[in-house]
Amino acid sequence: MAGNSQRRGAVRKKGKGNTAGSGGRVRRGLEGKGPTPRAEDRVYHKAHRTKKAAEKRAASSQRRTPKATGAEWIVGRNPVLESLLAEIPIRAAYVAEGLERDDRLREIFKFTADNGISMLQVTRAELDRMTGGAVHQGVALRLPEFTYAHPEELLDSIIAGDSPGLVVALDSITDPRNLGAIVRSAAAFGAEGVIIPERRSAQMTAAAWKTSAGAAARLPIARATNLNRTLAAYAKAGFTIVGLAGEEDSTDISEVAGLDGPVVLVVGSEGDGLARLVREHCDVLASIPIAVEVESLNAGVAAGIALYEVSRHRS
């Protein structure tokens, strides 16, 4: 027993004196470092490399097949063919794999081939995802983002030119087809541009492009952050601001003075007409005589008639 006691004492003595310990350095070094990181978060681990590769593939897939945002897309065989024939600008054309061909699809393929437009083939699931689940019938067109002019740039270009100056400004026109029709009429009757508000207004969507019959590609369309300030700037530059309205005390459009000079023709919505502040910025409120049985004209039709009257005075 004494021998065992001596050996135990020798062991303790050896541990204290002859064996080098950490002195608590390892324990203190681990304090505050938190839990061990997951394998995919450690840059030297295979799981991390696998995770990064998957993220790269996902990002690449999103670049190739971006998700749709409503008006940027035209879907369906009839709308796609009509848009191609109307020469609407196209960013990309897509066709789903394994489609059963009909006359419309053959016409689409012929038009794109004749005009050098590439049809990108994707799976039906990819086309579903890109178009947000729309009924695309296997074909879709993605439109480029429309480039708007600035109202001041439009004003500067008109002042620098030789024409008297004719601009159409729209107040609360929310139907893109009305916008497209007005753009078409503006181009037909010699206007230099169209101004639309940035908010509470139709924008140059696929429907507006198609209704304009290509005029949107030839006529500057400016977007104003504040329509009233823009009208004030044009008035200061010498433009007569003519607002279309249907009140009894408004002036017949054919009798408005100054139509042969610089004019901004302001068109309001069919239902609400011109906003109060917009009216206050108009030099004259003009009307189009119509039969008493008809309450009002469509905004696109009214704009076309008024623009014709302006062009008649100038000729």
C-alpha cells in the first residue's frame, strides 16, 4: 500500500513538474468564438464550394430567363403575330419546346425567319415562369424598357426647330389604348411630342405600342414628374395652353385664337376630364361641338379631332 501511495504521489508530482501543460491558454483561446460554423460556411470545405456553384447556376438561369413584369410581355399566338406585324420593338422572342404547329405559329416562324428575329427555345415550364403563369400558348415576346424623353429636352428641341410647335399633354389618361391612339393622331397631325404624367397615367405598354401603329417609335414621348409645373414652363416659353373641356362656357375649338402658333393641347380623361389645377394652367378651355344625344367623346377621338383643327389653322 505504501508503494502504491508513493507511485500515486510520484505521478502527481510528475504531472506538475515535468509535463508541459497549456496553463489554460487553449480554453481561453476558445472563449468568445461561438459555435462551430456550418460546413457550407467554411470556405475550405467542399460543402461551401458546392453551395457557391449552385448559387452561380441559379443567378445564370435568372439572367437567361428573367421573370416577367406584366406589360413587358406579349403572350399568345394571335397577339404575338399582330405585334410582330405592327413592328413593335422586341427584346427577345420565346417559343416552348414540342409545340403542335398551326397556321398562326407557322406565320410567326415565317415572319421571324424573314426578318432575322431569333426565337429562343425554352421549356414550357420556363415560359410559364417567365410570363408569370399567363396563357402564352407556347409563344411570347419580351419588350424592351421604353425610353422616355424629358419635357425640358422636348421643349428645347422645339424651340431650336423651325416649326411653330405643337405638343399634346395628357391628364389622367389611364387606358393604354387611348394613349396609343393619341400618340398615333399626334404623329399624323404634325405634333412634335406627347407629354404624360409619371403617376396616375397609362404608360407605353405593349397595348399602347400596338395601338400607336408604330408612331411611338417616331414621336418623342416625355414623362413629367409634375404636369402642372411642365405646363407652366411651356407657357413661359410662349406656348398657348389649350385644354379640351365640355363646359357650356368653353370656346369652340375652331374659334380658339393662336392655334397657328406654339400650342400645348391638353387632353383629360373621358370620365373626369381635366383636373382642377390643370384647368387653372390652361389659357383657354376648348370644346368640340357634338350632338346632344352623345354625352362625350372618347379621349382618343377627341384628341384626333382637335389636332385636325389645329393642323387646319396652320395650313
